[in-house]
Amino acid sequence: MLVRDAMSTVVLTIGPTHTLRQAARLMSARRIGAAVVLDPDTSGLGILTERDILNSVGAGQDPDRETAHAHTTTDVVFAAPEWTLDEAAAAMSHGGFRHLIVLDGHGPVGVVSVRDIIRCWVRAGTRGARQDAGMLAG
């Protein structure tokens, strides 16, 4: 299975001046755990995750004053839609993160999370188990 099979194509893109509260509201409304941060001044992509927001609030910072820019991960590992799920999982495991921005050409086309990968692996395993059971019964 490939990253394109697992990724979410609902890509929330925010700017670096969005507050953490604004980002949290947008992420919550879309039921996603990460937002792509696009900084037009640097033409760079970063990622803001639910954990980044949680860490800020847990440290006593004001989510109405803290901006995405201050909490964005900018040394991002990107995935290609053609990567296998094993490659994506290995990159996440090696880097210690749970989301990958998926790039195709010049821009983000999706985000793949650990949850997305597990969901695909479970479905594939379930299908295989059902096929094996059908062969045994027939």
C-alpha cells in the first residue's frame, strides 16, 4: 500500500500569524491533528500539530497570544504519494513524529498520520484474513 492510499486529502493550511486558538478551532472543526503552516515571506512549509498546541498551553502560554510561527516545526520530513506505508512509518519512527506532509510537485496534497497508516494496515489484514477464511471454507 502507498501513502496516497492512506493520506488525508483534507489539508488545513494556515499562516504563521494565526494564533494557537485559531489553529486549534480550525483543526477541531475538521477533526484533524495537524495543520500545514505556509509562510509567504520564506516560501517555506512547516507543520503545527495538536501536540505543539498542547505543549504551549501546558506551559502556561496564552493561546490567544501565541502564534503558529512560534510553535511550527520547520525541519519537516516530507513524503511522496508513491512512498510505501512502510517507508512512511519508518520515517515517522526514526524522526519521532506522527504526521508527514505529502508533497506532489510543488505543494502539499495531503497529510498522512500514524493513525492513517494503522487504519490501512488493519483493513488490509482483515481483508486477507477474510480471503483466507473463504479459501478454507471452500
